[in-house]
Amino acid sequence: MAAWRRAGGAVLRVLVVWAVSTLTMLVLAGVLPDFRLQSADGDTATAIGITAALGAGAFGLLSALVWPLLVRALLLVPALVLGLLVFFLNGSLLWIALSLLPDGRGEADPETAVVVAAAMSAASSAANAFLAVHDDRAYRRRLARLADRRWRRSGRREMPTTPGTVFLQLDGVGHDVLRDAVAGDEPLMPTVAAMCRDTHRLVPWHTDWSSQTGASQLGILHGSNEDVPAFRWYEKETGEVMVSNRPSSAAELQRRAAARSGHPGLLAHDGASRGNLFSGGAAQAALVLSVSARRGRHNRSRAGYFAYFSDPANATRTAVSFAAEVVREIVQSTRARLRGERPRVSRGGLYPFVRAFATVVERDVVVAAVIGDILSGRTAVYADLVAYDEVAHHSGPRGRDTHQVLRRLDRAVAMIAEVARRAPRPYRLVLLSDHGQSPGEPFAARYGLTLEDLVRSACGLPVSRRARRSAGGTEARAAARAALHRPEHGPGAEPHRVTGPGPVVLGSGNLGLVSFPDIPGRAGRERIDERHPALLRTLADHPGIGFLLVHSERHGPVVLGAQGSEHRLATGEVIGRDPLEPYGPRAADAVRRTAGFPHAADIMVNSALDPATGAVHAFEEQIGSHGGLGGEQSRAFLLHPLQLSRPDEDGELVGAERIHHVLRRWLNEAEAAPAPTASLPARATLR
């Protein structure tokens, strides 16, 4: 009887979806002038209805049988191009379905076929999802079928009984931002708030001086971020500029980190890396920059696109959301301009599309990939959701724009948590961030010149007549370029090599780097003073600069501040007021560690900090920034299940490498002691 009931329910769902598709086709035939479902001589309403039903049925069968094969054949196409090509392929399938109707009753122009196919896919997907969500047994059976299918494809003999672990990185969400988002009776992030209240523990951790994804994620995933002084830096021996989110640089940084740590990474054992800069040693990777230029069956960064775009409704839903996000950004930026909000940066050009890629496309693909990993029973998954970080750079860390992003991130967490509850093996869900963000007006907007102009002026070199923009180096922009297969040396890409006379000046958030290519090795303080007597004092005394790090032949690494103040890191001797005092008690250790890096710049420049507001001045065009010291950018979070050992049992958490050891310990605990997953918040509606 139960088998008959299940079969009857399945038939009923098919009929309902078929009916919805038929009604959608009838409505579109009445609205669109270039789409008809009747013969040239006209037909009765009954005949038109039958034609619509036959067309919807043929389109559904073609989508189910032919569509996955088409998408698999197009995996080598750039990811975003594949997303757009989906519509034309879907329209082609509808055109074929209409051509199969008897007596030429179905006809549509190619452009109209694309629109009709997209609408029908969206309608049928919505109907299917509505029925599944409101039928708990059907929902469980669907997940069970997906899990069984993925497990059989994996080739493994049996499902492990030990808990798997999903590490979900909310890029750029600082500890204080998350704490505020889960507070109150109506929190911004209700799912995460329930986790904090019932099943998880929230603890802060402190980043290295270089508080940015490149350094943090490299340390977390590979156990070493040694010699990563900033997001971008100049290497004198090769004359190249390393940029953390450039695929070739990311691959080299990953290679160096693996060599230093002596192991391939956190995810080397049955792991998956999704949406990250680095692979963590995982065999399965999607939207991972360090492997995006490779070819191969297991390491193509776009391999996860097949699972997502194999359903044409996904492409329709994502495209509609993408367009809506572009419009949302244009409206929000226009509103900010009309209100005269300050600080404010330019949000035109391609930025609305970059934001939409981060908040819609990358989110959807990464979440789908993580869900697939859970249903496959994978042991360790690390995924990065970059939406908040991208929006906060241009809208500020706190405000209406970022609140909307936090709400949508919460829904993504709810979806992953719900699937984990019904996975074929128990799962532990760990949320964490790689850094926070600090607000503040950009250096160039506040003082009317860039850091490069200030350096060149102090060196007696010509400067520009007006402040120039500093290109931002967000992960979303780099991921979008990789998804489009844009060359690293193409238009809009950051330069690999620096040409021309004078110092090389780079910005990484509110951390600046000054290098002298014509001085071999690290230029010491004495050598810099000899060649450019006014440079160090001009920089140290500037109101927008908090402190400098230079190397002295007599005293080793020295921090210089305003009015001749110094902090000699080798001995701890302080002359005048300590330049590092506003940055907290951990600042000296963080700066001392970076001073020992072989590729630390000749002059490291950290912007000033307003202790009252936590505001800094980015050397890029950002009003929410990270990369140096000052404010909330250095305070990230770790939210872990209560059954895991306390991460701070050996003292406070400082540095990304420490987080790597904590996460590795948790993976070892899972292997050694099988345990049921902690209860997660009540099931949210999947959407």
C-alpha cells in the first residue's frame, strides 16, 4: 500500500507540474504576438489546450533527457558564458518541441522561444519546489535519491558513520558585525542566531597584520601564510607584482605554503574546496582561483557548474536574480548619491555586474556545490561566500545595503543546514570569517592625493595633477574574470611587472607598500634617508598615516610614528609616544612577524586610526576596507558546534595559522569519535 501511495504521489506531482507548464504556455501564447499554438486557419479552445499540453510534455521530456548531455558537453565553455548560453539552448529545445506538434500548430520566433522556455522552466521549477517543500516525505525521498545517486557516482563502497564537517566562510563578516546581526528579538540572521543560542559557540579570533583573504585563507587552508606581507606586493628578484587573487599568483602561493607546512592542506583527505582562493589540497574544486587555469577531470574550477546548470530552471532563476541585483545596486547607489551620503565611492561602470556575480551567481553555484558535497557524504568541505565583503567595500560595513546581504547569507546557511540534517551521514557545520572590515573615507578622497603621489612628491619626483583611482582587488572581481576566462594580462587586469623609474607603491586596503627596485635587497632606513632625506618624515608625519615599518642597520625593524616617535621591535624600546599604542596590545607582535618576511616592502605604511570610531583610510577606493591594522578588520569570528573542543582552550586565537590547527584538530576528533550531528534550527523554506 505504501508503495502504491508513493507511486500515486509521484504521478500526481508530474501531472501538476505538467498542468502548470501547460497553463504557462497558454498564457504566453495569448500575450506574445510571435508565439502561437494553433493552425493558420484557427482552432477551438479545446484543440489549443491539447496542443499546449503536448508542447509542454515534449519540452519537459527533451529537458529531462537531452539537457544534461548538452551541459556536460559544454563544460569547457567559460562559466558565465555557459550561464548565458543556457537560455539559447533551452529556447532551442522548445523550438524542437514545437516542431514536433502535429499540423504545424506550434510556432515561435527564436527570440520568443528563449523567453517562453525560460518562463516555462521557472514555472515548472517553482511548482515542483512548492510541492516538495510542502510534502515532507517527498522532500526526504528527493534528498535520499540525490544522495544515493551521488554516492554511487563516487565509487565508494560504504557511507562513513563518522561526522563530516562543513566549514562555511562568510567573507569579511567581522565578529562584532555578526554579534550585532544575531542580537535582539528580531535578528538580521535568525538561523545563525538560533545556532548561537542553542547549538553553537561564538568566539573571536585575531588576524595577522595582513588582514585579508589571501593571507588568512592561505594560513587556514594550508597551515602557513609566511611571507605574505599584503594582498599585493613587489618581489625584487623577479620584478613581478604578486596579487593574491590572480590565478597564477594564487597557485604559486599555494605551492610555497604546501612546501613550508609539509602537507597538501586541510582538505587533502576526501575534501572539497568551493569558491576559495586556494584548494586546501582538495581533489574536488569549484570556483577556486589557484586551480582555475589548470585543466583536468578533477581540478577544473568550473566543474561544479554542471551540477548547477544541468537544471535549466537554475539558470533562469539565477539570471532573474542577477538582473534584479544589478537594478538593486543602481537604485541603492543613486539613493546614496542623492542623499549626499559620506563617505562614498564610485559604484558605476562594471561594478553593478561584479556585485551581482558575487551576491547571486557565485553564491548560488557555491551553495549548490556544497549541498552536492553533503549529499555525497564528503568528509570535509570548505566554502567561501564573498557577497558581504564585496558589498561592504563599496557601501560600508554597516548599513541597509549590507543588512540585505546578511539576510540572504542567513538563508543560504539555513538551506545548507537543512540539507545537512537529512544527509546520509552526520555533519557538523562550522561558520567562520577570514577578517572583518573597518569603515572610513579613502585616503585619496580625504587628502586629495594618492599614497603614490605623496611618496613621489617626497622623493622630488613629478606627481599627477589630480588624485587617481586605485583599483580594488576584491575576490569577486577576480572570480568573475576567471569564470569568463579573461587573460591575466588583458585589459583591466593588474600589471604583472612594474615599469618606469621611481619607487613602486602598492595599496592593500589601509596597508601601503613602498619598494625601490634599483636598491637590491631590503633598503634600510639609513639608505632611504641618504637617497630621499624627506621621505620617511613626510610619511610618518602625515595625518592620514599611523605608522611606518622600516629596517634599520643598527636597530633592526623599527616602527616610525609622528613627531619623531619610534618603537624598536627587536628590543621593545619606545622613543616618544608608542606609534602602535592605538592599534592594541597585539600590534607589536603582528608587525614584528611581518618584519621578518623576505618580501616585506622597504617601507610598510599603515593608515591612521580613529580610536573613537574605528575608522581607517584605505589606499584603495573603498569605504569598507581591510588589509592592515585598525578597527574591526582584525577581529574575525569562529562559530562552532558545542560538541567540538573549545578552540581557545590554549589561549586566545591569534593568526590564521592557529585557526588551521584548530580546524585540523576538529577533523581528527570527528574521525576518532563518531557522534551524531547537533540539532540545527528548524527547517527553513528552501528558495
